[in-house]
Amino acid sequence: GTHDKPPSLLSAQHPLFGASASEQQVSKVTPSEAPEAPTGIRSGRSLLDATHPAFGMARDRPTTPDSDRFHGPVSVGGFFLAVSPTWCLPSSRHSMQPTAQLTIRDEHGRASRVRYVCRLHSTKGMKIEALVRFQVGWIAPRARFTELPYRIQLGRGFDIGVPLLFHFTAVNVLDERGNSTGSCLFFSGTPMLGFSLGYARITGGELVHAARRPADPDGEAGHFLGHIHYRQLGFLMFKVAGYVVCAAAVFFNIGAVLNQVGDAAVAATSPLTAEGTWGAA
């Protein structure tokens, strides 16, 4: 009889197993021998630069010449005196531009007073005002920034005025990315030099760096008593003295007391005058 040969086994690279000749050729190429495609072609798109506005930092974002005088992140706060004339009608756009002297403090505790111009805009509400605002301003709590900011963006807020009693303004402080810092800029005063009545919603604003001289945190070290500048301390004492006088005038009726003292003084000198007249006669 005829002796049949045993069948030979198929290779793992046989087309029957789904491997084509071209794929076999590619499989023989080691990763080190394969050419590397350019990044843009491999991913299909280019990566954004770290300074792209999408990351909250514009390429042309202005900086202050004083930025290198502070080390590390800075906090912005303090209170200050602001004087600014303002006027508005119910149908007009309300704008305020007080000057703010802010206290800038770095992570090492070095501090300096830096001048900013505040610009607030409101387009909603019903307010009538023709006033020279003599007011105190402050930021609470302190807002933190990565460096001394050239421009501090302000969010929404409100402004209210009651004749002869008070006018009050509050607006949110935003960080470099336009997010809320949890801090607010406040203005408060008494409308004595004009008229202020009504309510207005603040739609935005900014604090712009406007220092007339470079910041000098090392030179101003002796100007601070703890966290308070000596000018702030003087203004605080003046403000407290004013409140004491106003409180005394309301609760103790200083006018009536002074009139009684004046009448008593006149009555005490009248007999002497009369005695002198009679003696001469």
C-alpha cells in the first residue's frame, strides 16, 4: 500500500490567520527604526501656548515698574480717604472716579502705599446725585494677587444714597482670571457737600495703577505701625473725633448747653457792669 506523509503545519504568518504581507513587513520594523511623525501631524492639532488668553493671561498684559520690588504673591487692602465730584440723572450713565491709596504687602511682610484710580460704571437704577464725595474707602478682606497688579478688575455691585445721612458703595474685586476673590471694595461717607438720592446697580469697573513715584517697601518700613500706615492712623483719629462730636451734638444737645453757658456768663457780668456805672455816677 501507499504510505501517506503526515500533513505539514501552517506558519503563524500564513494569510489564513489574518496577517497580510504588508502587515508582516511592518511587523518586522522595530520601533527604533520607525520614523517619528511631527507633533502637529501626529496629534492633528497644535498645543496652546501657556500665555494664551484661555489661561487668563494675555500676552500684552501690562505690568507695573514696581512689580520687582515685591517678593512673591501680594495682598491688596487697607483703608483710605477719597474725594471725587460726581453727578448723575435717572436717564444718564453714572460714573465715579475716586482715587484709592491701597496698601500692598508681600509674603515677607514688606508693605507700601500705592496709588490707584478707581473707575466705576453703573447703568441700571434710579439715582439723582450732584455731590462732592468726601468718603472713606477700604478693601475687605484683603485680595491676593500673584504680583503687583497694574489693573484690578471690579465686578458687580451697588451704590445707594440718602440725603444728609449717608452714601454707600460696594463692588466685587476680581482676580487676574476674572474670578471673584471673595473681597469687596467699599466706599462710605456723608453727603454734606451736595445731594444724593436713590439706588444704582454697578455693572463693572477697574482700579488702574497711577503711582506718581515708585513703590519703596524697604523705605516705608518705618511708616507703618503694625499693619496701619501713619496717615491711616491720623485719618482714623480725625474720623473718630468727628463721630464723637456728632454723637455729643445729638445726645447731649451741645447747642442748648452752650446757650445756657452764654446766658450764665452774661448774667454774671451784668452786676459788675451795673456797679461800675453806679460808682461813676
